[in-house]
Amino acid sequence: MSLIQDLINLDISDSKKIIAEYIWIGGSGMDLRSKARTIDKPISGPADLPKWNYDGSSTGQAPGEDSEVILYPQAIFKDPFRRGNNILVMCDAYTPAGEAIPTNKRCEAAAIFSKPEVEAEVPWYGIEQEYTLLQKDVAWPLGWPVGGYPGPQGPYYCGIGADKAFGRNIVDAHYKACLYAGINISGINGEVMPGQWEFQVGPSVGISAGDEVWVARYILERITELAGVVVSFDPKPIKGDWNGAGAHTNYSTKSMREEGGYEVIKQAIEKLGLRHKEHIAAYGEGNERRLTGKHETADINTFKWGVANRGASIRVGRDTEKEGKGYFEDRRPASNMDPYTVTSMIAYTTLLWKH
């Protein structure tokens, strides 16, 4: 095993070749796939990389008689696993005719973020990605007795100690790997349910927020693979009196960040309320199991906002209210949401949609 590890850690920089790991989203809209290829020239951006293809019939994205799906490189990150000059490449997927396939939510998001009205407002996002670590063979949260339950919630949120924090080595490894990769990860913390954690990405501008969250998810899945643990993005992995998992999305525009921004924020929230059903429909599968009006959520059928209210659909921070400008938090997105969809939908509703 030590020889295998030595080979994995080989420095290939002298070969003047790099390994590019192409990453894309599979047919479920949540499963990540990847494969690697050798690149024999310096890479300064996604445009320097060749398009590639994969068998879409094996990912639920194309029929067997016409199975080729084309990968378009879109964003590059340093590879924390192979290191050196090797890279991770976030891609989106198209038919051979150049049409975005149905699971390619990035294409539509990029069209919204490229609108002059949106670009002028420089939309910032901060996404709080919650997730649950599961024991591999029993699909039960890490640290929980098999077939049983830990003590009630209370001591686990931001907790320390072997009886409160389960999987910290995975979480810290992920944190550093994301920083190495160039992801704008801004923090981590233990969550309310034991075995549940959160990382935050942002502030990131426009389409980059989606790219960074997806690659951060990819890195997390690779690390849990190495640790023999399973990561779940299910919005309510355990039934009963346990917190669900969300992806709270913090948002601001240039106008919101400037003097008088609080009025702009209130106008934006009003628009979000008018399109509540449309947003809920796009905010993650199984979200009705999480948005019950309990465990720091608003009921899925109710839209309300408030200052410092974690039981609201939209929360405005005390600092934003006090300063009269800043950002707000959309607490509705589920942990399994597509960040391309959520970020672009918020931008569309608040900046482009006309009532």
C-alpha cells in the first residue's frame, strides 16, 4: 500500500503534461461524474481546453442509439488530490448539435447573468451548504448508534468533543482542499443535527457561485470516498424531531449595498413573495419534508419575511436593518438544490421580472 501511495504522490511536473479532471452533473441533477485526460500544453483558461464527450446512455441523459453528450469546459480549479499543475474542470453538457441538455442548468443561468441589467448590479451570493455524513454500510448518520438515536438536539450545533462532533477530520480536510482549489469557501460549522455539517461559499459573483458550489460538492464527495463515509444532500435525512438540511442563499446587488439599499431589499423581497410557488418548485426535491414551519423553517405554502427571524422564508439581518443597506437570506432552498437554478432565479425575479 505504501508503494501505491508513493505512486499516487508522484510529481509529474517535469513531464510538461497535466491531468485535467472533467466534472459534470449526471442525469439525476445531483449526481456528479468525472473522468480525466492528459493535456500537453499550458492552460490559462477554459477556452484552452478541448471539448470532450461521454456516454449519456450510462448517465440517464441520452438514448443508447444516440448516446454522445458533449462537455464544454467552463471553469478551472486547482486539483487538491493530484496537486502540482493538475486541474479540476467544471463542465456543462450539450447535444452534438450544440443544444443544452435538460440537466444543464448552467446554460440558462449564464444567459440570465449576462443580461446587461444583471451585470450592472454585480449580484453577490453567499451559499450555506448543509449536508449529512452517513455510515457507509447502514446509511445512518455518522456518530449515531446503529439502529438507535443520540441525545436530543442542543449540544451539537458548533459543538466540540467526541460525543458531539462527528466527522471533523473530513470537514477540515474539505475546508483546506477547497481553499487549495481556489474556491471562495468562507467558513464551516457543525449543524444542529449530530452528523450534519455546513460549509459556506461566497461572496461569489453571478455564475461563479454555482461553479464553486458544484466543485466544492465534488471535492466533498471525493474526500468522503477516501474516508469510507457517504455524504447525503437529502433535505430531511432523518424523520422526526431533527433539523433538515438546507442551502440558505444570501444575496445582494450593487443597489442593495449602497445608501438607500434597504428600500431596494424590501422591493426585491416583495417580488420574491409574488413568485413564491415558482421558486419553491425549483428549490430542491423533497423540500416539503423540510419546510414544515418547524426546525427553523417557514411552512412551504407560506411566504413571510422578518428581521433576524430564522422561521421566515426570507431573513434580513439586524446589521442590514441598522445600516439601511446590505443583503438578505433566502432560507427556502433545500440542500439538494441546483445552485445555478437558485442563484439565477433570484436574479431574474429581483432584477428582470415585471409584475
